Amino acid sequence: MLKVSESIRELVPYPPGKPKEELQRELGIEKSFKLASNESPLPPSPRAISAMMEALGEVNRYPDGSCYYLKERLAELLGVAFGNLVLVNGSNELIQLLAAILLAPGDEVVMSEPTFLMYSIAVRGQSGVPVKVPQRENRHDLEGLLAALSDRTRAVFIDNPLNPTGQIISGDELSGFVARLPEDVVLLLDEAYGDFVEREDFVSGLELFRDHPNVVVGRTFSKAYGLAGLRVAYGVASEEMISYLDRVRQPFNVNTLAQKAALAALGDQEYLENTLALISREKGRLYSEIERLGLDYIPSETNFFLIDLKREADPVFDALLYKGVIVRSMKSYGLPDYIRITVGTEEENSSFIAALAEVLEAG
Ligand SMILES: *Cc1c(COP(=O)(O)O)cnc(C)c1O
């Protein structure tokens, strides 16, 4: 037997989806679409695509390890210093880097249950201990998270908005929480879905990190910007924190095409606004269709939401698969009656509703 560390042996890997073509072959169907991974249903901005095309001939060279131009543009847009930014290979890398710089074996990271699966995988990968606090009414239980702190706690990982429920922590709740968090406990505020939030009482961690050197804000190009396949995201934090993250990251962690595309995408505000408008409009339409089918849903501040099928969800999930609609079963999240769907294009959403109606009628 290989002598790998105990915590790695016990790890359950992140469940990868099958390629669409493979699934279609297995199920004997011709068409399918995925409303499962909270990606954007739209292709990237044409500006991002041409920036990548122009850069294709340069990939014989290593990428710019400092992400200079992308960092420069982000610093300007966010009103932060160069030294407050680290570019990463998707938020997943930021989460792993934090675990790497903070945790010795047995150290704890407090998080909600359920939340983004990568948090506990990253912590265990570093021989740390994820300490899980059940949600309260589908939201982060901030009192519960504080009560779970111990001498071994090195960080709290919070996604705001929260995946899989789509709920937010308000600005007031957040500043109250940060004020009570010990200064030597790091707070990751993962704002992967921050762009989609419409509620006025949402406040980004960007408002907090200056006064709180223990706060790290995570943002990504994977969701609203439609660049999930490129793997590019960033962290904003105190210069001290960034300097530690920079010590452990790979020198060329963000590839050339990703840097060029992200920079171009930041210059296409219209694309972003169109995407956000589509998601908001279609989410509203899906809500009413779900109601019409006699089901419940949890209203969400993101591009995904939970549907309460009021029956065991797995058979419905399977039947939808055979109709070529891939959604996310919430059984492994401890919500056996729920599915999570990502808002798709108008056409995809209509096909999903039609398929769901058929499945419910048949079952
Ligand atoms: C999708 C998602 C991310 C994005 O991860 P990337 O690695 O940037 O693609 C981060 N956090 C949460 C909670 C997510 O659901």
C-alpha cells in the first residue's frame, strides 16, 4: 500500500460530471444540455474571444507570472493597490492556497453545512479539519459559526451568496460578524456569485478588507463573465496576506489565454449587463413556472436556485437525464427532496420546464 497521508486516503474526490457526449451515448439520447454547474449559458464576450485568438501564436512562451495588465486593470476598477491582488487558476486555487498557508495538521476551518464542496476538500488536502455548522433556514448561521471557533481555528470559509441555497448575508450582518471574529482567524468571503446579487443590503467584502487584515475576498471570471473553462479568478486582501499567497502559488498559475480573455472581458460592460439581465428575467420566469407545477423553490440571489420537488428527487433527476436535461441532485448535500438548477438560456429553461412537467405527470 502506498504511504499517502491519512487525510488524503479518507478524502472523497469532487464528483466530476461526465462529458455530455459520453452521457448521451450511455443513455442513447441525441441531445442534452446542462443546468448543473452554475456556469453562464452564454458564450464569452466576443472581445474575450478575439483577444484569445490574437494570443494563440504566443503560447510557445510562458505566461506573464505577475498578470501585470490584468492586475493593473482590476486595481483600477476595484480601487485597490497592486499589492492587494492575487490572480489565481480559478477560485478553487485561492481556497487551496489559503489552506496551504494557514493550516498545520489538525488545524480547523469552520464552514457551513451544506456549502461549496471544495472547502472541505481543500482543508483535508492539507491535513486540516473542516468543522461544519448546519445552516439555519437555508442561510449561514453566523452565531453558530462563531460558537464553533476553537484554539485550533485558523479560518472561516463563507460563500456569500451561499451555494447551494443562493441566500446572502446582509452588510449589517457581515460587519457585525467580522467585528466579533478574532483578528488571528482568517475570513474567506467567496463572492463567486456576487455579480448576480440584486438585493440592496448586500455589501461586498471589498468594503471590509482594508480595516480587517484577516479578510480575503474571492471573485471569479467563471460565472457571470462566462469564462469557466479558462480557470481565472482573483483574491483581494491585505498586502501581507497576498505576500504569503504569492509564496506558495505556482509562478505561472494563470495561463496566457486566460489573462488576455479576462482583461478583454473587463472591458465589455455591455456583455456583463446583458448576461445579468437575462439571468434575472429568466429566473423570474422559472419561478412562476415552478409554482404553476405546484412545486416550491427557494428564491435566490444567484444564477441558480433550489426546487423542492416535494418527493424523493433522485428518480426525477434520473428521468430528466433520459430527457437530456442535466440538473444537480441535492442528495449528497443532505437535501433529498431538492434539485438545484442553473438558469440557462430562454430555450433551455423552457425545455427544462416541459421535461419536468412530463416527468411529474408520468411519476
Ligand atoms: C462556482 C463556484 C466558485 C468558482 O470556482 P472557480 O474555481 O473560480 O471556477 C467558487 N465558489 C463557489 C461557492 C462556487 O459555487
